[in-house]
Amino acid sequence: MDFSFSEEQQMLQESVQKFVQRHYSFEARRAIVASEAGYSPQHWDLFAELGWLMVPFREEDGGFGARATDLMVLMEAFGHAMVVEPFIPTAVLGGGLIAALGSAAQKDAMLGKIMEGSVQIAAGLYEEGSRFNLTNVQTRVQSRGEDYVLDGSKILVLNGSNADQLLVSARTAGEPCDAEGISLFLIDANSAGVHRYGYPTVDGHRAAQIRLDGVKVPASALLGPVGGCLPALEQAVDRAALCLSAEAVGAMDALLQKTVEYSKTRKQFGAPLSAFQALQHRMANMFIECQLARSIVLMAAMKLDSDIGAAEKAKAVSAAKSRVGRAIRLVGQEAVQLHGGIGITDELDVGHLFKRITAIETLFGNTDFHTRRFASL
Amino acid sequence: MNPSFTDEERQFQQQAREFLTAEFPADIRHKVEQRIPLEKDDYVRWQKILFRKGWVAPNWPVEYGGTGWTAVQKYIFAEEMARIGAPEPVAFGVKMVGPVIFTYGNEEQKQRFLPDILESNVWWCQGYSEPNAGSDLASLKTTAVRDGDHYIVNGTKTWNTLGQHADWIFCLVRTDSRVKKQEGISFLLIDMKTPGIRLSPIYLIDGTPEVNEVHFDNVRVPVANRIGEENQGWTYAKVLLTHERTNIAGVPRSKVRLEKLCALAARTPDGQGGVLLDEPVFRNRLAEAQIQCLALEYAELRALAAVSVGKAPGPESSILKIVGSELAQSIDTLYMEMAALQSLPYVPEQFAVDFGGEVIGQDAAAATALTYFNNRKASIYGGSNEIQKNIICKAVLGL
């Protein structure tokens, strides 16, 4: 058994940490969040240059190996600094789906561009009544000659307003919640009939509500088998969920570190907060949660990199997302409470870390959803 | 023992309900329901309606304009207010400084300040906490140095809620630094227009400038604006806290929010073809919150019953503060979980009355995460829950 990072993983970790130190102070992040696009295209170019955008892809696709453990290392370092660049939407989820389902032509057209940083992707997978259920797809598809026509609406499409290409799930057969009959389409984000309403999310990221109003696409827009995309879709979303969980591990670590530091400097009643045993124990609880979250994310990442069956991998990811979700509630709330009023001000990074991990708890299935899924698998 | 309302109390309930239904302005109600932030004018207009009915200050003695209600009537009224979504009068005047003035102020101060508080002609704010005096409030450092008929005030107050609307501020200031920290504090009333006062807004993580820092730079305050004796301010402030305890648990509001949550969950899809209310885990947590609310309600009723037979409110109010704030926060969490992905869009402009764009998410979902973030303050303010536990340890358990 060996849980230590490979030399490559150490280098990856160091390179992200160096980037974050140089370019991602809390103030620098604030400026990026407030900018028109809500992310930095310059940083994105740098991600490409440093090879980070290759990490989610297999070597045969021109990537770095598509190891979940590598993604974990990268995302954890992103989590510390609350990096907002759309790495998960474009490279992990969008890129992952194209790599898994795309024809040779589709992969040739897109994967290289993703890795060189010249295209942004967003995946619209959730709808108003679907909650986290990927099979609850009501977006309809009609054949019209050689073409397809899409009608429907997608909510909270991460990176939706900046995307050049949209991946949308749509039902080509069956009823909502059927596992069969789900198809994916890769469409130009500016196609006629695509209405995008972009907005910031509470954690400083960007998303969009997207309405597909008789969007006509050629058959070549189909990604993967007609009506048979669910398995690949679930696997790609699981990868994204694992990435988010790893990001949360980094962010929670930062929260713990900042809380411990603050408790040593903040004095009330003639002593630093850190001198009060009641508060010490609460920080010990935060530490325990951080360690368990880190452990279960490592477990899930290693399982994804192994050759076990798909159901077992899914179960591992749900375990991680569920357990990390519980840690998120405790660590986030305690970090704020121990800081007191300053913890809920916009001025301090603590409140922003709290908001980000709270959003992570919800994204790609909340704690309840993944606990239930774990039990059902 | 008798847990139910008397006939008179039920009649009063009916009367309160009729009044609120008829008089609570529809436009303000719309804002509350749509989570559109209220403006100063909304508060003032509503408080003046309450004033005209004679119901603005249930916790004041009748001679100063109070209602003369029993503790149970006050409770009923608070519940009816919550049911219709009517905001309580801004606490700083009616609940906080008013009682200090009528208890410890002199005749001239009572006549000068109390009527304007009742009529909502003057908006008050609070100057207690300082950057380095939070939980340890008595260590405050804002100084007031005597100069003839005036004090010269210097220092910084923080967590000043809605001071941007305020005409006056009541402050705890240090008038003696050589004695035990609690014994050198005085209670001053300060006109916000006095030269040397500067407000800087503090934005919270939900994006609102709800609180401020207030800077005092050689601010001249007439000695006549001091309440009671010099260096006795801490005693007065503590008495003020007992008045703040009315409805501190927020049971009426939590009850109404839980009822609404049930109704909403009954029509929120669970994603699997059913509704969220029938989803066992969510339903279970919702039930736990309802049970906690019942326990808290009866804890509060017991406390009210004790007060109504003449006992002073005791440290049990610390229980109400702790459990009430944590219950409210668990309800915030349930709302956020109900909204799921639609809790995440940050589109404050869509709540504006004249917003014409595409509305993101359902009404019920919007802003639930922001409420969850903002209301983490509930376990921090008003004496943090940690301080409340210290009070229980000391005053009840004798530790």
C-alpha cells in the first residue's frame, strides 16, 4: 500500500501552488470574479501552457493520463485559493464526455482545442424539475429529415454564458426518468434558438439558464449512441463530483488553517480565543472532519483509477460526495462561528470559502442524494 | 395548569388578525413575499400605522405609550405579525433605547426622545461592539472625555445595523479607564449629524451593506445626553438586554416558515417523479425541525408564564436565544436544500419591483442560499451562543 504522491503528482501540486501564490491572492481573485467574463482568459492560457488542461485526458487522446488521483491533486490546490476558472465544466465534464463518447471526428475537432485552451464548453444536464436526477430529462428531440430539432430548458449550466459549445442531454425515446432514451448533443452555443441567460452564482462562479427553442442541429451534433448515453454521462458527472469534493478538501483545509490562526491572534477576556478549551475542541472537530474528507476523497480517486466495475466506482464517488458534504456543513459553519461577525463579511476570504464549499455541497448531487445513491448501488 | 388561550385571548387574536389583514400595506407585503429588500420608508410607514393603532410598543409601560398587554397577548400579536409577514418595528428604538430612556432617563430626556421613537420620527441605531470588543463587550475602548458641558468622544463602533438610516445612535463609551472595566462605562445618546461622525459600510457575504463601522473623531456630545449616572452605563445596558428578550426565540417566525416550507415541499418535485415532502430523509429532517420548534415554543411559553406572574426573566432566555437561532438556521438549511441547484444563482436585481428580464428559478428557491449565508449571524449577534452558554454555566449551573 502506498498513498504517497508520485513525482509527477508532486510537480503538478507544486506548479499549481506556485501559480496560486503568484497570481491568485484573494484580491486578485476578487478582480477576476468582478470581471465581465468572470474568469481570466490569461490564466486559462497559462493553464493550457502548463499542461493542466491535459490532465483529464487519456494519453491516447493526447492527454496526461486521465487519472482521478492527478485531478484530485490539482483540484485540492485550486480549492485553497478558490480558483474560479471553468476547469471542471470545460475540461473535466465537457472534455470528459467528448473523450468518452465522441466519434474520431468529434474528438479530433474538440479535444486538441480544449487542451490548448481555445474553446470553452458547458454541459446542460439538469432541468427545473429534475433535481439531481440525470435521467429526468424532458428536453425533447424531433427528427426533421437529416436534422434534429431540440426543445427544452436547462438550469444552472456551469460556464454556460462563456461557452462556445454546449453539450445538452435530450430525450430521444421513453419517458422522463427512464434510463434508456437519453442522447447528448454537442451544439454551437450561438445556434439559432439557443437563449442563454447568464448570471453569477453565489460563490462567484458563472452559470446560465438555457432555453432551447426549436434548435435545429445536424445529425453530426449527436455525441455517442442515440438514446444510450446515460452510463457515460453518469461517469463523467461522477468525475466532476469527485473533482469538486477534492476542491472542497482544499478549501476546508484553508478554512481550518485560517480559523486556527485567527484564534491565536484574536483576544477577548484577556486571552486569545485559542486558550479557551471549548473552542479548542471545536477546532479539533474541524480537523477531524477535514481528515475524513481527505481520506474518503483519496479512496474514491484511487477506486476510479482502478479496474473495478462501474457500479463500484459510482458507489465510491457517492460515498465521497456524501461524506464531504457532511464535513462541509460542520467546517464551514464552525469556521464562520469561530470568526464571529468578521466571518460573514465580504471583506474576509473566510466567508467566500464558506460560500464556495456550500455551493459544492449542492452541485452534482447534494449529501442526501449521494447517501441515497450509495445505499441503492 | 392550562395550556390553552382564554376566550379573551382568542378574541384578541381575532382582533389582531383583522387589524393586520386590513392595515398591513399590500406593497410592503409584496416586497416581503418576493424577498425585495425593504427601504427605510417602508419600515417607517408601517411603524406609523402601528403607532396610530397604539400597538407599536407592546413592551412599554402604558404611561409611555405601551399597550398594557399581558405576556400572552404580546406572544399572540408577535405570532400574527409573523403570519402575515409584517416586519417588527426596528428594534433599536422601540426595544432597545426606549426602555433604557423610560427606566433610567430623566424627565427631560423622556419627553424629548420617547414620543419620536413611538411615532417613528427618529431612527435609532446601536453603538456597542467595537473591532476589539465583541463577545468581551465590557472591554470597549471608545472614550468620552469631559470638557465643560460636553463629552469629547473618540473611537470606532462596529456591527452597527442599518446606521445608514439613523438619526441618532446610543453608545456605550468609556468614561473611566482606571477602574474595573464594567465600572467605567457610560451610556450616551448621540445625534448622528454631529460633526466628526463618519459611517463606513460593511458588506456582508450576501452582498448587502447591512452593517457599518461608525467612526467618532472628536465628537462633541452634550452631557445632558448621558443617561443616568456617569460610569453606570453597563448596568443600564444589561437591563436593556432583558427587554430585548421579548420574542428572542423567534418562534412565531420559525413556525410560519416551517408551515410554508411544508406547503412548498409538497409541490417541489423530488426529481424521481414524486414530491420532496414525501422523500423520507427530507421529511424526517423537516419533522425534526417542527418538533424542535414545539419544544422551543413551550419553553418560551413557560418563560412567559413566569414573567406574567411577576418573576423577572431569568437566564432561561439564554436557552431561547441559543435554540431559537439554531432552529432558524436549520430552517434556512432546509429551504436551501429544497431549492437545490436553484439556490445558487445570484441575481438580486430580479427581485426589483420593475424587473422585466427572465426570472431565474422559482420564487421560493431564489435567495435561499443568501438567507442561509446571512443568517449565520443569528448565532453570533445579541451575545453569541457561546456567551449564552457561559451565562447558563455561571448563572444556572453554578460552574
